[in-house]
Amino acid sequence: MPFGQYSYEGAPAPTLLGVPLIVPLGWFAMTLVATLLSGGRAWLAGLLLVAWDLGLEPLMTSQGYWTWQDPHPLWSGRRC
């Protein structure tokens, strides 16, 4: 919840509580980049992060880094 059932079964190690460390580190780095690119405008930083995530989902799914088990997917790139 709220994103449905998924797993990081193909993601690279190391993991913390089942989440590959690359995930929170990637979000941290991209938040810094989006904040710098947006000139401190929170709405634009948020929009940049959403755009990054929408592009990242199909790529990471197609590479097998994470797998969605949702029978009625809403996001592009989800495999059932």
C-alpha cells in the first residue's frame, strides 16, 4: 500500500529491510538535483521528481530490478 504488491527480487545488493540501498540513495541524490535545477521552487522540484519516477518505473521493471504483482497495473512498465 499504496502502490500495490511488488518486490525488489532482481535489484542489486546490499539491501536494508529488503530494500536495495540504491533506492533511497537514488532518491536522495535526485532530490538534491531537482532542488538545484528548480531554483528552490518546491512545485518544480516535485514535478521533476515525478517525471524521473515515471521514466524510471518502466526501465527498472524491464531490467528485472523490481517486479509488480498487480493484476490491473496503472503504471507503465509493470509486469504481472
